[in-house]
Amino acid sequence: MQTEVANQLGVVAEHLQRLVAQFETLGARITFLARTLHLPLQTTAETRAALHCDGEAGTSGAHQREARMREELRGLLVLRYEMVAHLAADTSVGAQAVRDILLCANDRLLCKGFAPEAPGMNLRPLFEGVYD
């Protein structure tokens, strides 16, 4: 019986570590893309603007590269939001646990040298309307 509980705790801990690592990777890429594209992503309005920007695809290589980067950024922002929403709605996880997972992932990025004011590091827009 104790072995079963220990195994279950090990599985849960492993799953949590994977989630933290996934959000850490997403956050790092979002920050890199937003910084490269000079998008602050500090507020909900700035994030919304980045999601709705078409990225004016030009004919030059630089414009095409920027358009692809904007498209990737939009996709990653949506993916992160969808993951947060899905996990928060899951009764076995919940909003508070998702918040803790995101904060842990952000802490890891801060330990790796990411600045707290870097684009995409402000998680407050993700929690807008979510009450503890």
C-alpha cells in the first residue's frame, strides 16, 4: 500500500516537472521572439495587439522572416493560453496549481538570466479574471 502511494506521488511529481519544463520552454521562446520583434507584451492590450497583428508579409527575406516570427509568436501565445485554460479547468489540477506551475517556470527563467521586465515575462495578463 505504501509503495502504491509512493509510486503515485512519483508519477505526479514527474508530471509536474514536465509541465514546468514545458512552460519554461514556451516562456523562453515567447520572450526571445517578442524581444526580437520589439513587442513589449507587458499588458493585456499589448498581448492582444501582438495576437491581431498581421505581420505585413513583404517580398524581402527580412520581411518574410519577421512575418514567420510573428506567426510563431502568435501560435505560442495561443498555445500557452490554451494550456493554462485547459489545466485550470481540469478538476485534478485547478487554477491555483497552474498559477504555481507558471510561477515556477518563470522563476527558472529568472535564474537563467531572463530579466523580469523582459517581454512575455509578465504573467499577469494570463490571470486576468481568475480569482484565487
